[in-house]
Amino acid sequence: MKPDDLAALPDGMNAEEVEPYFRELLQLARSPDSTDSLAIARAFWQLADRQWHAYEPLARELQEQVDDWVVRNWDSSSREFVETIVGVIARLALPRAWDTLKASVQTDLSDDVRAEIEAAIAELERGDPGDPWSGMRMKD
């Protein structure tokens, strides 16, 4: 599997159908030959979007592995990486990656990356960053 292949998956997949792709992508991401973090991030976004639309949380084991990958591969020098990975963090409720995102505001960032991160934090904090569907719930 190539990370770009995941864009061709059907939009409507259930959690059981998405899970094997997460496992395969995680294996690929851990491979010594895997050096393109942006391509992996885009692939995680494709799967995270399908998982989110299944309205089921990702299995805890997989969530932790994706969270770990994001933290280890965090690249705040790339606006495209940040923009892509914010969608993964939001859709999968990745707690360590969320903390990394928030902490990165205190680092030396380009103006466009800082703006992207600050906007993402503001948007996610309107709901519950630990609940990907919190924005869909009716407020009393």
C-alpha cells in the first residue's frame, strides 16, 4: 500500500472496515524506509475522516499508536503538515498530539503556521477536543 492510495477508499466505511487500513498504515509509518511524514499525515487524515464518519472512536490501541506517531513526527516548520495533522487530531481525539499542538504555540513558528495553530486551538476548544463529535451535540 502507498499512502496516496487511501484517498481512493470509499467515503462510507464502518469502523471495522477502516481498522485494517490503520494497522497497515501504522506498520508502513514505522518502517525504516518511511521518510515522507507529510504523505503519512495525509494518509492518516484520509483514514481519520472515514473513522469520524463511522461515528465510532478508533480502537484505543490504534489511537495511542497514531497519537505516538504524530508526537514523534511533529513538524511545526510545515504549514501543510500542521494543517493536515490538525484534522487527524480533531477526528481521532489524540490527547498527546493535542498537548503538542497547544505547546507548539510557545515555540518559534512562522506567522502562517502560528495562525493555523491558533485558529485550530480556538476552534477545537469551542467544543471538547477529547470528543470528536462534541460539535454535533445539541446544546441545552
